[in-house]
Amino acid sequence: MKILITGGAGFVGSNLAHFLAGKGHEIHVVDDLSEGNIQNIEDLIAAGKCKFHRENAFHTEIKSDIIYHLACQKMIYSIRKPREDLYANTATTVNILELARKQDIPVVFTSTGSVYGNPTVFPTPEDYPPDPESPYGVSKWAAEEYCKLYHKMYGLNVVIARLFSVYGPRQRFIGVIPKFIKQTLEGKPMTVEGDGTQSRTFTYVDDCVEVLILLSEKGVPGEVYNIAGEKPYSIAQISKTIADLYGDYGIKFVSRKKGDLDQIHPSTEKIRALGWRPKIDMETGIRKTMEWIKNG
Ligand SMILES: NC(=O)c1ccc[n+]([C@@H]2O[C@H](COP(=O)([O-])OP(=O)(O)OC[C@H]3O[C@@H](n4cnc5c(N)ncnc54)[C@H](O)[C@@H]3O)[C@@H](O)[C@H]2O)c1
């Protein structure tokens, strides 16, 4: 199958590219390298398993049998650059939906748990009303609505995955887990934003890749699915686990970023009904991430 992955030089996209290339598919990556790193897929390109297009997803017209649309501007930049955020997260999605509609091919779109803002119902189900706290959350929610609209208007086969705190190999050090591991390896204190009581439901990247493929096969078109690990962990718990495993160099508390969310605990019943369970527990995921950082 010819597979187009937008944002495929980024963290999740490059892991997806490796998995799908391993299955013998013809992989095309569209990435403008605004945030991604070509090194993430260099081995695939060199082996002739992936064709790289340095291109903006807003303009791409590459034909394929399916599109995984992951290109995005991340939350951490969205407060500073709300216009770029709208462009990278919403406008590119409209182009991808148009591209898919013209070819009548399926799309898997990666949205985010940030669309919920700070919900008051836990575990938070997919039909909980969105109330984002950042331009990132708004732009992704708008993109979701375009996906649903294209399903309604054109019958397009598009499935929406709301991802939550994915971590693992190839992630940049802005992610809390690789950041804490790197700081510990360097013998420095871990920088905890706020008091560390805020919680996240982390998903190991291999589990995330598996579920994106599952959604392409079994996801109901036009539907939204929360994708998250087994249970929430506070940032303080994560720092303690890493300190216990690799050494305790203390904690430096710093102020929280605007738009940062408090408690995150989505319901995953809907995706579990399709047969998915996360396979990698937190400690194993941290160990695997550590191996990658040490060997990289
Ligand atoms: N990693 C997480 O924890 C997480 C959580 C929730 C949602 N998501 C979603 O999953 C997807 C992948 O996230 P990630 O962590 O791999 O992000 P990432 O920043 O590592 O990758 C995104 C990639 O998109 C590229 N890109 C940005 N704008 C582009 C454009 N206009 N055209 C082409 N390429 C462009 C960047 O260069 C980068 O390589 C995103 O859609 C993100 O919103 C991720």
C-alpha cells in the first residue's frame, strides 16, 4: 500500500513510518521540518523504504492509498504563535481532507486531549464538551470539526484519534519523560513545572502506533477516539520513578506554562471496544526511552 504520513519526520510520525515500512508498505513522508528531524527517518530513506518530501502539508498533492495526518504545531508554541498554529493545525487539515476526498481514500487524523481543557468528569468520555485552554486545543478541535464535516458532507472515511502524552524513542527533549531522563543522566535536578501534582495519562509510542493502524482498519468513520495509557500518573510520580531507577539529583520547581492542564484522565472504553490495550507499562516505557537516549 502507498501510505502518506504528514509530519512523518516528527516523533510519532517517524515511529509510524518505521513500523509501516517494516510491513513492506511504500511510505511517503511530507514534512516541512519546522519541528521534525530528518535523522528520524534517514535510515528508511537510505534503505529506499521511504520517500521524503520536504513540503508544507497545506500544499501537498501527493497521491496515496491512505493518509495519516500528523503534521502539527505543538502546544508549547501555540500561545506565542496562534496564527501559525491555526495554519499548521487547522488549515493543513482542510487541505488533507480535500486531497483525500478527491481520491476517495481514508484519513486518520491525530487530534489531542487538549481539546477538553480542564474537564470536571473523569474518566473523560469522547462526548464531553470541548473547552480548550490554548490556541493549540482550539485549532485541533476546529480541525476535528472539519473532519466530521467531510464525513457528513462527502462520506469521507476519516477517523479522529485524540492522543494523550505520547512518549518514547525519537521524542524531543521537550517531552517531560525524555527531559527528566536526560537531566538525570547529566546529574542535574529534574525541572518540575508547578508543584508536580498535575497528572497525565501517558501512552508509549509503540502502543500509539499500533492504535493508529487499528483505527485505519476498524475505526468508525467520523468518530473520535481517546487514546491513552492505563491510568494517570502525576508529574511527581514520574520524577520519582526516574529518580528511583537512575539516581536522585533533586528537583527544581519552575513556574507552569500558560495553557498547561491540571488533571488528565480520559475514558478509553471506546477504543478498548475495538480490541486495543496498551502493552507497555510505565516502568518498561521509561526503560525503553532511556535505552534510546543512551544509544542515540
Ligand atoms: N506527542 C504527544 O504527546 C501528542 C499528544 C497529543 C496529540 N499529538 C498529536 O500527534 C501528532 C504528532 O505529534 P508529535 O509529537 O509527533 O509532534 P512532532 O512535533 O514531533 O511532529 C510534528 C511534525 O509535523 C511537522 N510539521 C509541522 N507543520 C507542518 C506543515 N505545515 N507541513 C508539514 N509538516 C509540518 C513538523 O516538522 C514535525 O516533524 C500531532 O498531530 C500532535 O498534535 C501528540
